[in-house]
Amino acid sequence: MKSLPVKTILATSIASVVASTASAELIISQYVEGSSYNKAVEIYNAGTEGISLSDYKLVKYSNGDANSPNDISFSNVNLVAGGVFVIASSSASDALLAVADQTSSSVNFNGDDPVAIVRVSDGQTVDFFGQYGDTDFAKDSTYERIDNSVIADGVWNAAAWNISAKDNYDGMGVAPNGDVVEPEPFSCSGAALTPTYAIQGNGDASPLIIEGTFSGGTVYTSGVVTDIVTSLYSGFFIQDSVGDGDASSSDGLFVFTNTTPTGLQVGDEVCVQGEVTEYYSSTQISMDSGAYEILSSNNQIQATQLDLNSDSLLHNQLEPYEGMLVTTTNSDLIVSRNFSFDYGSYRNNMVMSYAEPIYKSTHLHVAGTEEEVTLAQENAQRTLYIDTDVKPADGVVPYFPDFNPEDGYIRVGDSVSNLEGVIAYSYSQYRLIAGEDVVLAKSDFSRDLESDRTSYGPILSDDGNLRVASFNVLNLFNSPFGGAANAFGDNRGAEVDGEYQIQIAKIANAISMIDADIVGLMEIENNGFSDTSAIAALVDQINTTQAASASPYSYVSAGDNVGTDAIAVGLIYRADAVSLVGDAVKIDMPEQHGTDAEGEQFDKYMRVSLLQKFKHKETKRKLSIVVNHLKSKGSACIEDTANENDAQGNCNAFRVSAAVTLGDYLANNVKGDVLVMGDLNAYGQEDPIRVLTDYDASTAERKILTAEQASLNGEAIDGGAAVEVAQSYGFTNLVEHFQGPKAHSYTYSGELGSLDHALANKSLLRKVVATDDWHINSAESNLFEYSSQYTADLAKSTNAYSSSDHDPVIIEIEYKKRGDHGEKPRHESPLEILFNIFKRLFSFFWN
């Protein structure tokens, strides 16, 4: 026990009568109901022989309700005659914890909760403190026993106690004679040991569980300590040094202690006693306080290589490794989500998957279909989180000290060797807890040459004579740094000039390396088109780069602000490659104003789209480009109240209305080649993309609806009703067309997909020769972005990588000069020839 000042009243009273009350056995000798979590109960052995506390339990009656017992088991400690034992709240102050022999989160009474010592064998109350009924009989006080006569169940004997002030527990933990009495040290000697692998078993839960999530009794087991954890978990991991040789059962086990055991080190072989539990599907042994014995030290456990395959989901294959020390070397695990912030555990970590990254279900399949639902469910079981016990410092990868934006980077798709740690389970995820001594080198991260960074720009499968790109510039704002004022009073970009200079340099270098003749921009500050606007500042910065200086960019002016959001879309171009045909056109998008079924008011807006027609100077061909940035998934729209489980996220129907508005405008007003591009905030198989491409309402099992209570320029659309979309607009999703369905430009919550699209109408499709995403952002850690808010002293770079959170999309077009028929010859009927002549004449004069 702990050495504290000798009790006064209690010491005198109990010492004088201890011999005559040997049969009294255990009594409650002190009760502390202090501030915050300062709660504790002291138990005194008033008998003449030692008593095993495992034969008793402390019972708390919540809010004085005799029918609401909360049992708290004692540690397996032999309390010697005349000894005291303190059980305190696990969140108590350091001073109270210093005298505690056991802690428990269940010690959380508030002065109206009676407590009793109950014998387990017969359920008899041995001693009682408190008063039944919802009354604050002991609030904000410390009670010390002055009469050790046993108190019957339900009896409140105020005369048996001396009351002290709140948080006064000077005598806690001291025996009546003033000596510190230590319990007998725990020992496994003579105990029957249950091996760790027998506790784990070869199923999802321990075979020892017989009652809910508990084994119903204590067990003894032993193993070598492989990790001690105090933050992400509380306890330590042990592993059988030999194992059972059965790959279907784990040789490791987590020992939950709630507090850090003293004197324990990795490599110690220990014997522990406790109860087997399934804590949120994690098999563990909840160790009795202090119930462990060090058998030997300096033992070595070799990390087990993960033997994985594609026959089953990763989670199913990780269950046999739960609690074991493993290594990722030659495991075929690859990085699926780069080292970044995890909102589930509110810390930085990394996610790995087997063989390939994880893809958003609605990027590959239509929402609500069996394939989409199955993939969404399976994705949650394809992950292995890479964590550390202690929360990583901002900007630091604890197991990779060379992490930096120039040559110490991690990419999605990387395989990682020599990453060792124990496998744990929490928050429905398996986690590899990397050991404190794990230090990875740059060479431990390997990737294919095709997926690595390069010092040059994107290389597509074919070259055309006109290159177009789309780029989300991650809230590039210059108004706080001498730029034109933002008419909408907002700044979503850099907060300090140093970060702004890094941001604009990174974006300019990336665009310069893309080497496109036309670039559509999203998330550029909406502060006009003067010489001090954000788009002018970006063009000036790009033109200072060596690659762009010989063929400088200009920007398309839309007269004033583009819409009413703080950010907008824009267009820049090379005047030596293309010229403008007419003025830019702003295409107004729908708004949504109204209330949902629960009466909540909604006012939602969509960013204005920007249309500009260009003429290719070499061939005189014309191309109309419309740049878009549709409503995000971040906040809900009216229809989301009834569709909260829609896998497409918030405001899907609102984006459908925008797609219909855009499709109708282009069909009615624009002829010739048309390219729709930008951040549509919809994945590849979500409704807005299907409406613009190949949705067939006549065969679709799931009908696509527009948003209710939507309006355009103040006029209600379809009378404010949500209506079924009857047609699609026939565009082709170019990246998917050329690169396949797993092409991607964005990653969110560990899933890859594309929110950034390039859609071509039929006439343009015949001239597109290649399209691709350039993975300078989605594969990188967002800690390399310009902001230092969560990166502390991590170095930054002006290179193109992590210049945004979206990848640029690049399109190669091959235009032929008039009279130069580069397409394959096709035999046409005389009627087709005559029709096409008139069609071309009409198109020529129209354009």
C-alpha cells in the first residue's frame, strides 16, 4: 500500500476493537466523493486472517435505486489482516491515483449512489454505505469510519462516520496502526495456464466467451510483451513464444489494464490473470489490477510475415493475426490512403489495402444497385490502418523520419517493407500499431516507374495538336495579399503571405508542366478580371516559368464576377495557339429555396458555369468549352432529409438539376464541338454524370429525379416539383473512355474516384486521341499542400506535387485542316452525301 499520514479518528477507533471484531471481515472504511472524477472507496480487513478479494465485489446502486446494481470486481489480491485496499476512479487526480490499488471507470458515484461489499459465493451484503432513494446523502464529502460495526443492507448509520471536507483524503490507503501494509505479490505459481492461441481460437470471437462478451471467470495466460500502449489503447500486447503452428489462430493477445503497469518492458515474459472479453469484437483479457508476474526478460519475438491473398476480404484474413507482431514485407499490401488526417480517430495515420487501392462504390457502379451496395460494404473490410500508439506530432510520420516533399514522399500504390507492429482492432477497423523503434528508409517504399513522380509533365498515349486541361486550384485567393477585394467578403485560401507564395508557385509550376493550350480552372478567387485579380496573378506567375515564357498565357475575362460565390471557375489560354470567338457566356445554374418535410429552411446555390468558344489557329477549327463546379456534397439539400442513405452524398438531386440545366442550354444554344469539363462533384456512375452521358430512362431500374423546390433566375423549375429525368445528353466521359472505369482524380476517406470530368459531344469525340488524369495530387500526402495549419515545421516545396487536392485532367485533340480528311474513309449513300453537304454548310455559317 501507499505511505501517507496516519489516520486520526479512524485509526484510534478501529485499532481499539479489532480483536473483538475478527468475524466482521471486510468493511468500508472510507468513502471519497470529491470534485470531478475524485471518487474512491477504501476496504479494510478487520479480521484476523488474510482474505482473497476475488471472492467479493463492490456494488454501486445508481441514483439510490436498490434495483440498479452495478458490480465492480476486485483484483485477485490477498488482503492481509489489518490491511486496507483502495479502489478509485480511473480518471481521478494523480494524488488519489497514487494511493489506489485498483482503478475502475465504474467508480463514478455522485453522492447519491450507495455502495456495498457483497460476497460473490452467496450474494450476501457484508457491509453497506449510503442511503437508498434519490438523495444526496454524501455529496462533496469524505467519510471516514469511526465505528467498525457491520452496517446492514439499506441502513444509513450517520453516527458511524466522521465527515471531512471535499477532496480531503489524507488518510486514504493507510492501515489503522499507521503502517503501510502491502498485499502479497501476485504469482502464477501453481495456476493452470491457458495459452494465448487457445484464448484467441480460430473464429471471430474467443471460444471462452460464454456470457455475452465475457468469459464469466478469470483465466491465467502467459506470453512475451511485444508492445506497451498508453494512448490509442491502454495495456500491452503479449505473444506466445512458440505458438500452436495453426495459421487460423492468433498467437498474440491484447491485455487491457486501463493504466500503465510499472516495471514492464518489451521482451518481458509475463503471466497475467484476468477475464477474457470481446471488446467491440476485439478479443482481449481484462487484467485484474496488478495481477501480472514477470517470469523472464530480454526475450525476442520475430515478426510474422502476413500471408495474404485475393480469395477473401482483408479483414477476414487479418483476424488470425489479431494481437500478433507482424511485418508488411512481401505482404502485397499497398498504400490506399496516404498519411493524412483520420476523422475517425482524430489523428494522422495511413491506410493500406491488398494489391490495389480502394475505389468509391458509386464511381464504379450505379448507386443502389446490388454491385454498388456490395462494393460499399466490402470496402470497409479491405483496410488496414497504420497507426502509432502516441498521436503523431503535426507534420511528422513517426516511423518515417525522412518524410519530406522533395525526395522523402509516400505515394498511393506504394508497397512498404519493414513496417513492423502489432495487429489491433478498434472502431470497426484493423490497425497495425507501428512500434516506437520502427524506422523506415526511403528505400522501404517501392513503386512502379509509371506510378512514380517525374521531373516532366504528363505523357499521354497519343499526341494531338491541341491540348486542353482542367485544374481545381484549391482556393487560390490573392485578395489578402494586395489583390483585388473579394466582393463576397470571404477568404478560403492562404492566411499568410508565405503560404500564398508557395501555393501560387506550386500551381503555376504544375500548369506550366501540363503544357496545355487551354486550361479550365475551378476554385479561383471570384474577385474579377482586373490586373490585380487572382486569375491575373496566376497567369503572371505561370508566365514567369521557363516552360511557359516562350508561349505565354492570357485569361478569359467575363466582365465582372462569375456568380455570387467567393470562388469561381475561369479559363486561361495561349494566344499563339487559340483565339477567342465572341465573348464568354455565363450559364446560370439552379437555386433551391424552401423547407423540407420537417420544416427546416434551405437556401442552396450552384456556382455559375462559364462558356467560351475558341478557334484553333493552325486548323481554324472551333471548340466550345464550358467549365463547371457543381454543388459539393458537404452540406445537405432539401431532398436529403428523405434520402439520407443515398450513397451519392448530399445534394445529388440538386446536381442533377444542374446537369439538366447545363445539358438543355448546350443543346439549344451551342453547335459544333463541345467539351464539358470541371469539378462536377459527382463520381463516375452517379446521377449527374449519367444524365450528361448515357442514362436510359426506359431501361433504368432506378429512376433519376431532379431536385424539388428548385428555381432558375427566379422562376420555379417544373413548378417546384421533383421530376423524373426523361433523357440524357449523349456526352462521352473521356477519361473513362480512354483509361477505363478505375481512372481517378481524387481521393476521399481512403477511396479513389473522379469528381473531375471531361465530357465530349459526338462531334468532338471523333477528334480526341487521348485523355488522362495526371496524378500529382490524389496520390500524394496532403501534408505537402501549401497550408501549415496542421504541419508545424514540415518543409514545403514549390514543386507541382500536392499543388491541389484534385488531379488535373488532360485532353489531347487532333484537329485536321479543312480539306485534310484524316478519318478512315467510309462509303456513303448519295442521299447521305447530299445530307452531309448541307449539314457542313449549315455548320460553317452557324459557327
